Amino acid sequence: MRLRWVTQTQFAGVYVALEKGFYKQAGLDVKINPGGPNISTETLVGSGADTFAVSGATDAILFAREKKLPIVAIGMTLQTTPYAFVSHQASSIKSVKDFSGKTVSAWFTGSQYQLFTALGNEGVDQKSVSIVSQPFSMQPFIDGKYDVSTVTMYNELLVLKDKNVAVNIFRADAYGVRVQDNAIITSEKMIKDKPEVVQAFLNATLRGWKYAIQNQPEAVDIVMKNGSGLNKTHQTNMLAAYAQLMQAAQGKTRGLGWVDLEAATITNANLLKYQALKSSIDVGPAFTNQFWDKVPAEYKLP
């Protein structure tokens, strides 16, 4: 199992599933490999180097499929986009419409298209906004280098809160962005050759996530044991925010990990609109609920 980033409570469910023996009980011997800024989980899974991974958002799957990587999203951890845009509370920027004429930073890893969508839905000409690449540090925003910056609700926003930086928050999903994130992926080959392993893995992973959500202090301790240099307070707050995003939108009714195929179709259309994709991607082979449908209800219903 390859993570899309370093060890933190963003991946608590996976570590819990390993620690509590859920993978072992499912007949699996699982090793968790951390990710990082220069690691492409889609490439590693597509090549067969890793069996499963936590990938990026809906758009990351579509970009990978355009590159002919044979990956499939079998689950979506976050039921709504975790991205939001922030301005300093004392500024005159009180809505996305106010982004016009301002400098806005975004990660050019796919999140910029959520910014484009929000601007378009608010009738803001993209050319009227100075959109720049954002570093992984929030310090430039804190220092006033950018008028608006991008954050995730479970990480960078918490960093700002910890530093007592008062901000206005503009959630991407409040401006018509319908994107899921942190996909659980595997390869077409695994689905074809070992569907029982894919099913067992998704069962155990969602079981781990449900346990982590219901037992957050224990889950934080498990992650802390597996990571290094982690701040327990930050990891506790991260898991609480992450759990809310997992149970947002359809997460409360359908359950943890559901794949929103309609959202994938909408994202595909938006990426075409902004010329991020050269041609339309067939959503059917790229996303599936065939395994999620068979996950026992007690493992995925909140």
C-alpha cells in the first residue's frame, strides 16, 4: 500500500487496519510505503511496483488514464473536496468574486482547476486574477505575499489556526466544485487476476477507517507510533477534520469510500473546458463501485 504523502493521520485508517489485524484477518500481508513530493502513486500502481495506493483527487485519476496508466479507483476516501481558499480576515476579500485583480496562489498539481471552476461559476474572468504557484509552506501567505491562498481543510487551515492567523474561508464545494479526493486505487491487472484480493483489501481498509473515526485518540497514537516528528495536537485535529470530510455529502447515507461516478463525469467535463485534458476520458473503466458495493455494511456505514 503506497501513501500519497508522508505518514500522518490523513492515512489513519490504513495504519489502524494494519495495527488491529484487519488486513491479516482478511488473509492479506500488507506493507505500508509512505509517499512524498516526488512520488507518483498512480505510476507505481500502474507499473505494478505497488499493489494499492492512496492517490489524489478525481482529476488525478483522469490525468493518469490519459497517460494510459491502467489504474482504477475502487474507493474515494474524501466524499467532498478538501480544498478551500483563504484571505486575511482584515482584507477586503469577502467572496470569490473579490479575487478579481488579486494574487491567488494554488498548487499546480490539479487543485488549480478547482480554483478555475470556482472562478467560472462566480463569473470571474480567470485572466483578471494573477494565479501563481504555491509552495508547501503557508508562510508566504502569512507574510502577505499572496492575497489569497489554497488550503486543505485538514492540514494547512489547521496550521493557520495554530498560528492564530484569522482568515476568511471560501470552500471550493460551496462554489460548485464537485470533486472527491484521496482515491484508493489498484491496477486493472489486479482487478482481472485477483478480484478476491482487491475485495479483501477494500473491506479491511474501510473497516480500519470506521474504527479510526470511532476511536480517534487510539488511531492518533497508532499513527504517531509509525511516524516521526509528528505533533500530536496537529495530528489529532487533522484526523477530526479528515473524518468530517469522509462523512460529508453522500458519506453519511451511502457510507465510507463511495465513488461518485457523476462527480467524475462533471470533473472530466471541467478539465476539458479548461484544456487540462486533450480529449474526454471514459469514466467507466477509471472508477468503479463493484467492490465497494460488496463491502459489509458494518465496515462502511457511520
